[in-house]
Amino acid sequence: MLTVADVDRTIDFYQRVLGMEARKVRSSVLARPDRSSVCTSATPIGT
């Protein structure tokens, strides 16, 4: 059984991880001239 604190910690952890990934993807998009290949591999979940 998860407590509210556990859920909060997990959400916080995933937000940090996803934030780092998003920054990495964004910098690789900016550094790379062919944007289309990056965009296809980095489509957000749910689209």
C-alpha cells in the first residue's frame, strides 16, 4: 500500500527524470540540423 508521501516522492522523481530527458532532447534537437528524425523519436506519450 502506497502512502501519499510515497506517491509524492515518486511523482517528484519522475518529474525530475522527465525534465532532464526533455532538456537532453531539446539540446540534441538544437544541435542537430535534421530535426525530423529527432521529432519522431521524441514524440510525447499519448499522441
